[in-house]
Amino acid sequence: MKTLVVIPTYNEAENLPKIAAEIFSLAISDLEILVVDDDSPDGTGRVADQLVEKYAGCFHVIHRPAKSGLGTAYIHGFTWALQHGMDYVIQMDADFSHSPAYLPQFLEGIADYDVVIGSRYVLGGRLDERWGWGRWFLSWWANSVWVRLILGTKTKDATAGFKCWRSTALRAIDLDQIRSNGYIFQVEMCYVAEKIGLRMKEIPIYFEDRRIGKSKMSWSVKIEAALRVFEIRRRHRKLSKYNPVRTV
């Protein structure tokens, strides 16, 4: 079974070689990596090109001409995976917030599910101890109160960006109907997956704060994401597991 790890990047030149080496050290058969880089000023794209040569046939890169957002980066990556016959698609960050050590557990779990989610908020999940109280509360509130109140989701970590998808699940979602671009993309994918009845499994992870570089989650990004939850509800209001429809 062919597995692709999709990693969107923007200014991750220092992290990228390290995360690639750690992923490949797991010796998972038929595993490849695809980086989707948004013309990073720090030269991440050039680093990715070097890794294409180092891991010939197993490492790929899509160069985008400008910073176009997390959501469209993942859509590009998922579409590439489907076009190249991947069976499983893993999405994760380049900054080690998502530990590659969980990948074997993801691939074991996906045998019985359509989506496996690395969750901070199920029993056993943990956040980096360096998170301040305010940051922890905002993240918990977004998942446990706001998103669940507005969308009625059952997933405890609806904003999780560490997931493993079956290719059949991505086809069932119909990526053309996913319009969110920023971090709210994770919520929209989760909501649609639940609405169409995909089998979803959350496994506990330790979410480490990024090792190198600065977080890209500004307050303006967080506020915009909160407001766009209403847009997601409106967009997919007619979607159901019995009658999945394309939305406008």
C-alpha cells in the first residue's frame, strides 16, 4: 500500500531536512513525501529540491509562486496523491509539532477507519507544557465549545492538523467543495467527513511546540477562523451521509 506524507511549508528551511530524515528513518514500506512550498523567502524551496535529489523517487515538491494558504496547499497535495495512486495520505506540519513517531500507529489504525486523527483532546493526549494558560484555553475552547456548538461535531480535536486519510475518503469528500484556506481548513474537512459518515478514529498525541521558527497563528488568523465556522455550516447545510451533494 502506497503512503504519501503531505507537508505544506513556508519558511521551514531548517526543519525540513530533519523532519524528512526522521520520517524516512521509520522504514515504512512504500512511503513518500510531498512538500508544497509557497515560495518561502528563507529558501525552503531550494532545500526541498536538494531533498528530491537525495531521496530520489521518494521525495517530491510542488513550488507555488506565492503564499497562498494552508488549505489550498493541502488540496494541492491531496489532489497530487490521488492522481499518483496513493492509498493513504498523511498530513502533518514540518516543525515537529507532529511527531513522525506516530506514523506507524496511524497506518495501523487506518486499516479499520477512513480517517485517523492525532488528537490533543482525547484521553492521553497532551499539549506542550510550555503553552501558556491563555493559549491552552483558547485552543480548548475552540474545539470543545465553539466548533461543537456551531457545527455539532463529535470529534474532540476538530482543528487537528495531523491526520491520516484513506484515498477513498478524500474522494468521498470531493475536494472541490472545500473552500476554506487558512487554519479553518482543518475544521471544514472534519465537519464534512462527519457529515458524510466517514469512520473516524482519534488517537492521543503529545503536541510539541515548534522547535525552530515562529508560529504563524496570529490573533487575526484566530479571529477569522472563529468567524468562518458559520460560513462552513451554511455551505454544507444540505450535506448528509445519505445524500452527499456538491455545495456552492
